[in-house]
Amino acid sequence: MTLAAGIDLGTGGVKCAVFEVLDGQAKWLARSNCRIRRRDPMVLAREGFDGMLAELGLVADAIDYVATTGDGENIPFRTGHFYSMTTHARGATYLQPGINAVIDAGALHGRAISTDERGKVLTYKMTSQCASGSGQFLENIARYLGVSLEEVGAISKTADNPETVSSICAVLAETDVINMISRGITTANILKGIHVAMASRLVKLLKSIKAREGSVLVTGGLAMDEGLIEAMKEQVIEQKLKVEVLNHPESIYAGAIGAALWGAFRHDRLRQARHGIPAADMDAYDEGKPVLAVNLGQEVVDCPMTTVAEPKSNVCPADEILDSGSKARST
């Protein structure tokens, strides 16, 4: 049995998850989600992690692997760090098996990820322009309009005549909104126009990774914005894609889930490599039962943390399945 924690440190919040993995079956034990709101994200990561341990009645040493993702590479108590596109893909396939693509709609950018059934990244594309497709942009617009971020989706869905908004530049879009307010455009029609502009960009990302059919799960902080999800479904039809746009009540945890699951996988692969024990016999080995050791071809002493700048030659053999291809390493 392996206990692994995942910590996704984003721009807007810190999400944490703890999983138990036994015989290839993953069980979600605990979770934590804290908005940053000008607080120290490192402190929030520690508090979230400690809170999950307290909920489970565990000490820190009981966790076999603490995996970070997003901006969490500097969290001092981590065991290893994973690419955020890799963790979102794995977390999304855990939440919604059978998907072939993921839209990570975060606070600072949007990203489309093509994935296989295991959650391995095949290719991806990020928004290459400014922040007009991001959660931070939407939060700024909501502040101008005097509504909370939680109200945005429901209000947007009541629109009857959405106003066209610039989808290219966040500054121009905010200027558009100011002009709309002065012209008496309703809040619902402004928000719907914003959602349509954002959805158009995100769906174009799907086209760029050739995700023209199948199903896609939306993850990240905007996954629970029902107005954006509705606008994305409309844009899929308008842009003639045969794609089903999905969200999940726990979509915001996708990065933390993926980090925990990849962390458990890496931990188990390293144990197998160190001791020469087949995967099927690792639990018996941990219990002190006699097992037959085999030569796995290479002893792994340590596993360097996977970071974007790390060259392929330095990736631990236990991480080979995590390889997202040359495109994923080009960021």
C-alpha cells in the first residue's frame, strides 16, 4: 500500500489531496482547497497538508510521497515535482475515465491537453496571447461589475442579447466593459459576452491539438463556472467540433489528484527498481514475506525531480511513462 499526497499551488489557490493506492486501485482519502487572497501560498500549502493529516489521524512520515505541481516546486517538504500539464491530464482521467482531452482553465492561462486513457500527455497548446482567457481576467471584470466570482456563471446564463467583447487583449476587453456599462448594457449580457470570447479561444485550442471529437473535461479554477461551460458547449457547435464538453464537481482538484497518483506511481517504481521486486509482490515484500527478487536491469538510487528545464537524459527511469513528448518539454 502506498500513501501519496498531491499539492497543486496555483495563482489563485492551493489544492491538496491524499490518496491510498493498493494493487493499482486508488482511493481518495482527504482534500483541501484554500484561496490565496494575498496570503503566503507556502504557509497555505503547509496548513492544507497538515489539516489532511489531522483529518486522517496520520503523521507526516506516514505519507510515502509528497508530490507538488503548478508553482509548488519550492515547497520545502515535497518529495518531487511534476509538470502541471501532466498532473491535470492524469487527474482528469481519474475523475472522468474515457476522455481524450482536457481544458485547463486557470487563473493566468488556458491550456488544451490531448491525453490517452492512462492520463499520459500526447500534445498540448496554451493561450499564446495575453490574459483575456484567464480566471484573473474574469475576476477583474466581475469586480468592475460589482458581482462575486461565484455569481458570474448563473448571471451569465440569464443573458438575452450578449454583447461582443474583444477576445484578443485583456486591456481592450476591460475598456469594452467600461463602455458597455456607460451604455446601459445589462450585467448578464456583458458577462455572457465575456464568456463567449473566452470560450471561443479555449475551443480554438482544442482544434489546434486536433481534438475534434470525443469528450473533454474542463479543469482548473474556471471549471465550476457554469456560464463558461455553457458558452464552450455553444462554441463547440459553432466551430463544428464533435466534442462533448464536461465538467466535474471536483474538477478544481485535478492537478492535486494527478500529482498524488503520479507520486504514488513513481514511489512504487523506485521501490521496485531498488529492490528488484516485481510490482505484484511489493505489498508482500513490505509485510516481510519471502518474495523472489528479479533483475530489473538497472538500480535506481535517486530520482531527480521533474522540472520543465530538466533535459530528457536526466529523467529517472521510473519517470519514463510520464514523458509527455518533445512538445511538452519545449515550454
